Amino acid sequence: MHVFADRREAGKLLAQALGDYRGIRDGLVLGLPRGGVVVAEEIAQALRLPLDVILLRKLPYPDNPELAVGAIAEDGSLFLNPEFRSASGRHPEWLQPILQEQMAIIHQRAKMYRSHRRLHPIRGKTVILVDDGIATGATMRVAIHAVQAVGASQTVVAVPIASPSTVREMQNDADSVVVLEAPLEFYAVGQAYESFPQVSDEEVCEILDRNG
């Protein structure tokens, strides 16, 4: 398995794999904050496409915050992992405060990231959704469904690393999936990077300002 020096190297290599989308009409690159925005900047610049963010949050299980119940998007689009779905299709009552908490964080980030800009229009666009890797796939699946719901003409998932099972799931949801590494022994996204520091909100804002 290739180990990337950092997110920027991964973005450059993904951009090469996405070469067919260079300069396409009505193309848009959306990074998933925060780490995905760093990767997405390299892709957007190489492909000469506009860059923006799509705001989502994982939903942590109350007794085990590392366990993802699912994910929610800025527009309220919700994905729950199958084991947390009720027979009626409704989400369990204990999830409501978690949804409220995560939506509050999304709204806070929206004010920070879009203090003087609006989200690029998505309808009719070929949208390239970028993250620095996919573990469970819950967050990316919400991203796919969210942009499809507002009229994206084509959805492309682009990530440096994901598990083989997650890649198969993404292929059922998106029009195209570009993954550089899908190791059978997948432990965590960070295993694909020599340097994998936390990305701050300030860095995301700087990236968006550079590409505004």
C-alpha cells in the first residue's frame, strides 16, 4: 500500500486520477471538513474547478463516541447505519438530542466558513465529493444523497483511502468512485499518511479564501 506524505500529496495524486474532469463545464469540488478540504484544494486547483465545502457531522453513539450511528448534513439529510434504524423507519428517541447538538455545530461552522460567501449552486453540476479517507462511509453517503437531492447531475466520490466494503457501498450510491488505496487490512484513515495532523477551522477558512 502506498503511504502518502500528507493530505496535499494525496490530493495531487487524486487529481491525476481525475484528469478526465479537468476544466469540465459545470464542475464543482466539495471538500468534507476539515481534512477533506485540504485534499480538495489540490484537486480543485489542478482541475481548474471551483471549490467549496459541504457541511456534515457524524452522529456519535451516547455510550461510545467513537462509534458512528450515522451522519447528518446541513440541509437535514440523514443517514443511519442499518443497526440503528427502527422497524418503522423513524430514528430512535435517544438520537434526537444528538441530532440537535450536531446540527448546532454545523450551523456554527456555516457562519464561520461562509461569513462572506454563499454555497456554490449545485443543481445541474458534476459534483466531486472529496475527503481524506472513508472509514464507515456514513458521512460520505449523506454527502452523496444531499447533493443528489438538490439536483446534482453527477456525483463523483474521490478519496485517497477506503476499505473495500465501503468502496462497494459507495459505488451503489455515487455515479463514480475514485479511490487510490483500498487495503484489505483497513484499520483507520491515518494509516495511509506519514503526516496526518488535525486540520483547524482557521485553515479551512484560509483555503476557502484562497479559492474564493
